[in-house]
Amino acid sequence: MSEINVKLGLKNVLSRIEEASKRRSSEFEGKIPQLVAEFEGKIPQLVAVTKTKPVDMIIEAYDAGQRHFGENYVNELVDKANHKDILEKCKDIKWHFIGNLQTNKVNKVLPLPNLYMIETIDDEKLAAKVNANWPKYGSPDMRLNVMVQVNTSGEEAKNGTPPSNVVQLSRFVLENCPNLHLHGLMTIGLFGYDLSNGPNPDFILLKQCRDKVCKELNIETKDLELSMGMSDDFEHAIEMGSTNVRVGSSIFGAREKKT
């Protein structure tokens, strides 16, 4: 077993999530319209990111009650989702794919046991490919959860549709992808943002994108999640309205370099 205390790390992160959820209704009241009414009392979903981490850590977190896990790389997710110990000991695990998904890798991800969500739909071509192929692998009466990834920071190195295209891509998923369920919007945002400069503009922008999508496509705000915030900023993201946070190193320890 690892020297990292996964259960303690998980407990600590869940406690911090709960406390951040309490703070958001007071700290940002009046600064972000409707934030209190939309999110008061709602605890965000924790996605435990296990990129580069061994199977025994996943099982340890699962045994502690964690069910949602995220992976960034297709091959790594394929290996872990099909691992005999995961299949035997983590029957209710819910996998989130949170990395860049190329269209030629779609059919490697969709057949995986317990695939719950793809958080990185960033263009119509990918959405169409996932939609067309999901019936081959998924239950006939179950749509696949997806999120539209938004490049809120405008960095060329980051994937995601530009904010100006969020409504169009969301409309495409809703109107042309009957096998997909538009679960929400996701962003990575700028790494290392200094909070002394004020609320993170990437989080503000994603919320604005969500509000615009909901208004133009007639979606209830509560029905479109916001996935933003990672180990170094998830508490601030929650205070800004995130309903889904992706946390890895705060639970499993520093990430090892991928080889």
C-alpha cells in the first residue's frame, strides 16, 4: 500500500468542500447575482482525479465512500476501468474522462465499464462522433452525460471551445445529439491565478457562459452544472458557484511525472 493516507486526504478535501459551500452564500452575496438562490445548501460533486495513481489508491478511496473518479489519458483510463481489482471491488465506480479526447479514440473510451461522463466535448465533430457511437455500447435507455469544455483563459495550449461559441455548441448537443445529456460546462482556467487580484476571471466567465446558455436555450440554471476548480483552487471555485470539482494531489499526493 502507498505511504499516502488516502482516506485522510479524502476526508480533509470533503470537509473543505463543505466549508467552502457555506462561505459562498455570504462572501459573494451581492457580487455575483443570484448566487445564493442558485447554490445555497448544494454540496458540489467531488471527482477524485487519479491520473498516474495506482489502482490500490483508487480502491482505498472507493472503500472510504468516494464514487466519482477522473482520468486524463485514454490508455490509462482503459487500463484502470478494466482492471480486475477495480471490476471486483469497485462495482459502483463512476468514471469521468477529463482529458483531451481525439475523435479516433472515442471508441476506446465509450465501451469502458462504468463510464459516467465525458467532461471535454469541445467541438461539434467530437460531439457527433460520441453521439453516433454511444448506442453501440451504452444502455438503450441511458444517455451519456457530457460537458462542454470552455477555454476561458484563451490559452492556445488549452483545449476547449471559445466562450463565443458555447451557446452554438451547446445547442448542437441538445438538438443533434439525442444520445447525449448536456450535464454542464467545464473549464480548466489559468494555472496559478493570484487571488489577491480579485475573483478568478475564468470562473466568472464560465458562470456567465452558463447563464447565457440557459437563457438562450431555455434551460433551468440548476440543470446545467459548472465544473471548475482543482487542487489549488477548488475552494475558491466553489465560492464562485462550482458544482463539480476535480481534485487529485490534495487526496493522493503529488502527481508523478507521466512516462
